[in-house]
Amino acid sequence: MQDGADKRGPTSADKVLGVLSLFTAERSVWSPESAARRMRVSLATGYRYFNTLVACGMLEKLHRNQYVLGPAIVELDRQVRAADPVLKLAQPVMERLLRRLREPAAILLCRYYRQKVMCIHQETNRGGEPVSSYERGTLHPMFRGATSKVILAHLPPRTIVNLWRDHRQEIVATGMGPGFEDFKAALRTLRHLPVNVSSNEVDEGRTGIAAPIFDAAGRVNGSLSIVLLSPPANSRAVSRLSIAVQAAAREIEHGRVAGAGKAETRKTKSPKTTSSKTTWAKTGSKT
């Protein structure tokens, strides 16, 4: 269940787009028959959904009655990369941060999405063995790893209630239970820390050091993380990296605030532009 979801029933458009959520890394090929059974719709309806998505390039026929995600998904991803304001600000910051690291590492930009954490971008100085399993578009657990927990600690109360309701057993298994009050207490402790540091919680042998990223209204917007291939040598190394990732996160935030300020300035100037266009239109209508 998505937080803040509309309580109305799903529309036809909702159901058609819902087909796309069936395609995952674990199961990347579907037939209309299998999808219809999973979605509990008639076979004719299942075929209609698939035909609609094939027509707009969202799905592509692989062979016989098997379908995979289509080229329109790739096109949309390119457009998202080009238009994402946070990514535009973060990428050069991440590259500079990575150049400061002597050890094999990856820098991750992640965000909250449907009760999980999604990786938006990764920079790494290790070409062979991957430092992190976090790649663009991958979803990761909400309750394990520094990258996720630093976002979790700052989510609004309503979202926390929904997460407890939907993932109570998982939360308890991570040691943040056994009750809801215990869970909230654990989150308060995390909120008071400027960064979150964890080892071996997501990828074996990896250490993550993460700082939250907030928007102009003070809401958590995501996280910036350093993932190390091997544990830091000592507490001084952890402290050095913690300061570095905090500074980089704040740089991204300040860039967003500056960008918002420029946009607001353009808005205040827009009435003059509108007036000029109106005068031109009136003049043009007389000729």
C-alpha cells in the first residue's frame, strides 16, 4: 500500500499500469494469461491490457505469448535522468566526493519509494568487483543498511505508522521492535545522529556511511551514502568519512535551495512577460 494513496477504487488506467509492476528482476517475462490470473481479471481483459501497453511501447513481445518491458521504458528513464533536478545537482558533488576517497568505494544517491529505498545514481572507483548491490532503479529493504535507515528515521509519523502496520515482523527481526513504542524510540535515536553507519546489513563485508538529504521544507528527500569495500581502519577514518558525506549532502541541499530561489525570481518577473505578450497579441489582431 502506498502512503497517502487515494481511497477510491482503481480505475481502468490504474489497472493497465498495474501490469508494469508485475515485471521485476526476479520475474521479467509474463504472458497475458499469467498476468490475468495474478490480477484476478478475465483473460480477455488481460489481453486488452497487454495490447494497450504494447501499442505505446511499454511492453514488447519476446516470443509466442511472452512479453518483456519495452523500449518506451528506456526512453522514459533517459528523460528522467535529464530532467531530475536532484540528480543534476548531486552528480558532480558525488564525483568530487569519490575523488577524495583512497579506498575502493561507491557513492549512492537514494530516495524513499513505496515503502522501500530506491537507488537513483551510483558513482564508483572500482571497475571490477562491484562495491555495492545498489544500482539505479534497484529497490532495497527499508529497515537494513545505513542508506535506508537514515531515510527511515526522518519519515513523517503517518508513514511510520503504515510501515509498522505493513512490515511489523520485518521490523522486529531487525531488532527495532518488539512493540511500536520501541520502534519509535529506535527511530528517535537514529534521528539524533548526523549520520548512520552500518556494516554487513545489506552486502556482506561492506560498510555504509549515510547522511540524509532534506528539501527546502525540511522533509527528508533521500540519502547520500559512502559504501566501502572493506571496513574503515579505525574510528578516525569513520569520523573523516562521516564529515565528508555530511558536507556533500548539505551541498546538494544548498544547491536545491538556490535553484528554488532562482525559480521564484523568475515567477515574480513573469507578469511583465505576460503583459508584453498581451500587448503584442492585441497589436497583431489589428493588422
